[in-house]
Amino acid sequence: MSFLKVEDKNFLIFGVANKRSVAYHIGKTLIENGAKLILSMQDEKRLEAAAKLFPQADCYVCDVEREEEIAALAAKIKSKYSEIQGIVHSLAFANYSEGMKPFHETKRRDFLQAMDISCFSLVAISNAFKDVINKDGSVITMSISSTTLTAENYGYMAPVKAALDSSVCFLAKSFSQFSNIRFNAVCAALLKTSASAGIPGYLSYYEFAEKYTLRKKNLLTEEVGNLGAFLLSGASSGINGQRVVIDAGMGINFFDREVIDLATLGIKEKMKQ
């Protein structure tokens, strides 16, 4: 038996996109440790792609903007499996079709849709599956390492992620009244994923962030996947209601000598012009 002790246990994953996604690496780690996967995707096209990545997984379509579909999925899984050990909520959406705008110009419909898909869906899923998750099970969601550092290109998603982080705490408290089901957020620094590729100007931020990590090497998606699998397992039984930051030390290294030298060099060059 492995350290994670997830052999033959069922885990439901929302949001496997491709081999570069965090959800994929969580699923991969779980399978390598003997777990069984159930996948849920927004539509048939995405489901077909995810099924190719995990051909042994049981797959379902569920649009989380429709609560009736979440309820129907919970009923199907309860009927087939009786219970599952945990849930991965790896869902986020922001409409950047009109390009990046100042935060104060955020459109109501875009903000509310992002809040619905990226945050409230965790509440709706948790409620629908409250009698399907093992009473000692675990629910995790994907957040970001900081919701207060104001990266302009991330726009209104940071406030949405802040609401998600808060929801984790309230769900942990609420579920403690009738179970030992744990809720935690995996809060990763910048990653090279298909989701991040849709953020305007992200690559420049990603390359700059690498200089701030203590090891001078950006965070790997596999590393985040390993953390997610750990938080789903009984090995993390004492962790509940937490933002677990994984950033390769970036958050404590804002006065890095190399970065300061590069910045001051740029200032000096401008002064010469």
C-alpha cells in the first residue's frame, strides 16, 4: 500500500483539459497510486479528449452552469458507485474576448459568469455530492498563490479566486456539522498551462516570475498535481479549510538581488538616454 492509501478508491475530477493541466497531473498521480477516476467535462467534445488521456476512467458530461445537471450527475454516480472518496474542482473561466481592460471597466455579466463557473460551482457541486462523498473524504479546488498582488493581466479573476478561497473555509465549517469531509485550496504560482495561455501577456509574467523563485526555476504542473493528490488522500487528514500555497519560494523572495540588479540596470539605462 502506498503512502497516499488511495488504492481502489474513487475520485471525481472536474476539468481535465489536456496533459498540461493540473487536473490531469492530479489524476495521473492518483492512478499511479492505485485509485480509480471518474471524469466530468462540460461537453462531449471535451469529454472525448479527456477520455483519451484516461481511457480507464468513467466519463460524464456536466455543465456546471446548470444546477440540474450537477444534481443529475450526483444521482448517476451515487447509483453506480455508492460513494466516492473525493472531488477535484479544477474549473475556471473568464471572458477575455474583448482584450484586457482596467479592473474598474469589468462588465457585470463577465464578472458574474466567472464567479458562477469558477467559484459558486464548488458550492453547488459540494452540496449535490454531500451524500456521495465518504464522510472522511476530501474536496480540493484550484486557486492562485496570491489574490492581493494586483497583476493587471489577471483582471477580475483574482477577486473571483478570493471568493473561492473564502468559500473553501465556509464549506469546511458547514460540512463539519455532519462529516469529516475536508475542503482545501491548492494555491499555485504561475504555471504553463492551456488555461494560462488564454491570459493576455501571461508569458512575459511567467518568464519574469522564474527569477523570483528561490531555485530560479518555475513551478512544474506535476508538482502541483502531487500536492493535489496528497490533499485528497488520508495522509493529509489534519489539513482542512486551508489555502496551501505552492510557489517554489517566490512569495518570500521579492527583494532578490538578481532581480533588483536587473531593475536598477534598466533604470540607469533610461537615465542615460
